[in-house]
Amino acid sequence: IAVGSVFMSPAFADEAKLPRTLSLSGHGEVRLAPDMAVVTLGAMNSAATAREALDANTKAMESIIAALTAAQIEMRDIQTSNFGVNPRYDYGQGGNQPPRVLGYDVSNNVSVTIRKLDTLGAVLDAVVSSGSNQINGVMFQLAKPEAATDEARKLAVADARRKANIYAGASGVTLGNIVSISEGGGYQPPGPMFKTMRAEAMAADVPIAQGEQVIAVDANITWEIN
């Protein structure tokens, strides 16, 4: 038993020397108006045969892409996101009869990057006028979020340190060296901000709620305490 105690004593001594730490997280966020948008749009056409539906859809998409290029959207900012050819069935009133093909639907969608946000309303009006019958979503973005992200990081660290100082002061300890830092967070959904964009000679406005882009960062920091 005595020998065991001799060998165990250094282990207990090492445990007594383990550093005391304080871990807290801080939050930082920056809100900016977006300066670009990605729109998913296209056309769906139906016909008795797949060939007829495809021909009609091809014609519609050619007109849509022509409208986009006329609006000064570069081809590098137009990318096919979905294409499908699907039969339409008549399932009848039940029973054992197999479904009957009524025709075919062809859909083609492209993702379009709008780098001049003040033209978004005019672009949407133009593509609808050119034959687009599918607009599935508008996603606002920041072209260069790096500076805002770095500012959010600074705010997150400052928030974590503020909390740590409060806990340290209330506990009668002082903060030592930082042991570790980790990061989390990113974009958050835009907040509501209604805005109407008007193009000259348009018959009607296209209302756009562009909102605010929120870049949020969480910093998790661990300090030694004395």
C-alpha cells in the first residue's frame, strides 16, 4: 500500500497543477444592404408529344436569354440549374386500368446573377414579357462580404471579452492568457425592407423586398484565470 501511495502521489500533484479556465462565447453581426441578387427563372411548356413540348420550351428559353442579354446580363452570369421532361398521366377513376399519357411537360430553369441591383425590377419585367412563366426565388447577396465578416469577428471577440471580464470580476479572479479560440456563424436571412424598383416606360412596377444582409459570427474563447 505504501509503494502504491508513492507512485500515485505525482499523479495527484499533476492534477492539482491543471490550469483553471473560463470559457465564454461572443456574438458579432454586421447589417448591410445587399448589392446583388441571384434569381432562378425559366419556362415550362406542355404539348401532346415530348418533341413538341421541347421545341416550344427551346423557343421560349431563347427569347428569355435574349431578354437577359439585352438587359446587359453577361453569359457568365446565366447558368442552367434545372431541366426536365416529364409525362402527364390520366389515372382515370381507379380500377385496374393503367394510366394513360396525356402529354409532356418540359421545364428549363436558369440561375441569373444580377450584379446591378437597381436593375432587378426591370430584368424581372423583361423576362416575364419575353415568355418566362417560372420565377422560383430571389436570393440577395453581398458581392464582397469579407470586410463585413472581419468586422463581425472583431465584434464577437469584444463581446466575449466583455462577458469574461464581468464573470472574472464577479468571481474575484483575473483573466490570463487565451487558451483557445474557435469560430462559428455566417449569413443570416435578410430582414424586411420593402423597396419598389421602377424602369422607364414599364407598364407596372415590380415590387422588390431586398431587406438587409446580416453577417453574423460567434467566437468561442477560453482564458486561463488567475
